[in-house]
Amino acid sequence: MANLFKTVANGVYTSPFIIPIVGAFFALFVISIGLSIEDYMTTLYGYRLLPTAKANDWVVPLVALLPQVGQITFTFAFATNTNRRWAVLVAFGLHFFDVLTDVYFKANGLGLFGYFVAFVESEVLYTLGSEIALTFSVGMLFELMPYALKQLGALFERFAGGLFQNGDKDDDDEDKPASYSTTTRR
């Protein structure tokens, strides 16, 4: 069993750049939330456009949410334990439905080129940018955040120590004999 998040984070735990790296993962998280909203809306509108009858209108938003939530959940399940290969198959099946409804909504009536552009946009921006980016950023934030907070605390401690330190006295003055002075006499 391999945990992909631990594997990727392995070289970052003690890096002096862990704080900006975690900041970048947080930015990716925020971006993926925005893209997820658009992805959800295109799936919702695409599902509404499918030429099938729905017995209950209230089920449409739930069905539209299922591909995203399912892809994130099953991709996370696989990433934390690569022995769960079945999770990739479930995520891929949900991905197929997600892209189908997205493309159907975006390109409905536009012709073959419109379908091609909508497919590429859905795959590149909304699959990589929402489901995969959200899964990866959350996993990496869970993995790295404790170490980044510890390093941030140490940074603030050093900064505060430098601000409030007496300017005439070195840290080593306590260890020196009373007759020793670091100041020069005139």
C-alpha cells in the first residue's frame, strides 16, 4: 500500500520552503473550489438537457453533484491506498458521466468543432482544475499543514525574539563572567 500524499510530501516536510509550498496548495484549493462550482453548474444544466424524463425535479441537483463528489471521494480513496484500484474504476465511470453532461450542455447545437472544444475544456480545465486539483490540494494540505504551522511558529518565535531582545546585551552574556563586558570603554 502506498499513500501518494505522503510520498509526494516526503521531500517537503523539512524544506525551508514548506510555508510557501503550503500557500501554493492553499491557492490551488481556492482555485479548484471556483472551478468546481462552474463544473457543477455545467453538469447540472447538461443533465437537465438530456432527453430523459425525471420523475422528481429535486433529484436533478443531486445527480449533478454525484460525479464531482464521487470522483473526489474515490480518487482520494485510491491516493491514500493504491491497493484500492477499484476506486479508480468508479472515479473514471463518474468522470465519464461528468464530461458527457458538461460537453452536452456547452456544445449543444454548435457542431463537431464545438463538441471538440467543449471536450478539451472539460478535460483540461474542469477535470484537472476541479476534481483532481481539489483532491490533491486537500490531501497535501492535510499532510503538510502541521509541519508548516510548526515552522511558521518557529519563524514567529525567532522574529519576536529579535524584536524584544535587549540591544545592549548578547544572548551569551549570562554565560560570561561579571567582569567581562561586550561594550567598549572610552
